[in-house]
Amino acid sequence: AQSVTQLDSHVSVSEGTPVLLRCNYSSSYSPSLFWYVQHPNKGLQLLLKYTSAATLVKGINGFEAEFKKSETSFHLTKPSAHMSDAAEYFCVVSVVTALIFGKGTTLSVSS
Amino acid sequence: EAGVTQFPSHSVIEKGQTVTLRCDPISGHDNLYWYRRVMGKEIKFLLHFVKESKQDESGMPNNRFLAERTGGTYSTLKVQPAELEDSGVYFCASSHRTSGKTYEQYFGPGTRLTVT
């Protein structure tokens, strides 16, 4: 069965410092993985996706994620946090066409 | 290009009443999905339409939920009768036709349903 585990429910960083949001996945075959973001009172927005091409995936707003099969991880990173990055982030695995979501990580950014 | 739209944005109803949620996908997207997030839980898949046909409804919680997509355009999700545990945010998403590729799903802003 496919699943994702987001290891932190809440991450707090200072503006200008690096961001690391951790995600482990479980899949019986080569998965398609995504990161989505939801800002307050907004819909879910796709940040980036991995579909068995390059293992380092670049997304929007300076975010990137690295697919590590040996560690079954797909962590999301950004070199320098901005106040506008404060939101809830979801790690997602695709099962045929349905998406399975992690529980979400709330990112807080302080000035 | 207009995104996925959902109506209403909020709905407050009493237990036992009926509520109908509407989703308008991005024009030309054959695939339409419904998801739900109950408070404190993860977002969960409810069902998937390909055009007007239900491709997968394995996530529908029970027979009080009825989804339709007449004509393969917009979709409605009816809850009848509503129960307290139905409260949550209902998301709709759409994507291009799948043919061996994984297309990203574009999400609407959600409908927040509160059952009192």
C-alpha cells in the first residue's frame, strides 16, 4: 500500500534561514510524488512533482526536493525562507490517479 | 485560464439537512476528483470521475454521499442527510486526461461544511 509520513507537524524558522520539511513514503513500486502548499484561505497549489525523471526536482518559489529511493524520502528544502512561505505543506503520493496526502506540516516564518 | 471553482465557500447546516456542493473544473479537464479534510486529519480521496463516469469511488464514506457529473462538465456532491462527522473541508480537483502519464491535479479553494 502507498502512504506518506510527514515527520514534523510544525516547523518554525527565521526569515532568511534554510527550510527543511521532511517526508518519507511507502510504495510497492516507483511512485509519483508531489509537494502541495496551502496558504491561509487559499486552495492547494502544486509546488513540485517527481515522476521518475531527475531525482532532484525544482519547484516554484525556490523550493526543491530530492527523491532518495534508498531512504524512501522526499524532503522539501529552500535555501532561504521568506515571510510569504508561511503556510501548510503536504507531501503526496499518487496511486494510479488518486492522491494520498500526508498529514501536513505547518511552516511558520518569523522576522 | 480560470482555475477550479467551488461553490459555496462555506456552508453551515443542521444535522439531518441536505447540502449540495458544486465544483467547476478547469475547461477541458476530463478528470475530476473530490477530496475531504476532516478537522485534525489528513486530506482523503473520495472519488474520481473521467468525464461523466465514476472511475473510482472507493473513498466515499457511505451512501449518504452522492456525486454526479452530468454531461462531463461540473460536478455536484450531495450529502443527505448530513451528520456531525461530515463537517470538514471538501476539495475538488481536476486534471488532463491520463494516458500512462501522471498529470498534476489542480485544486479548488474548497468548501468548508459545518454540520451543527
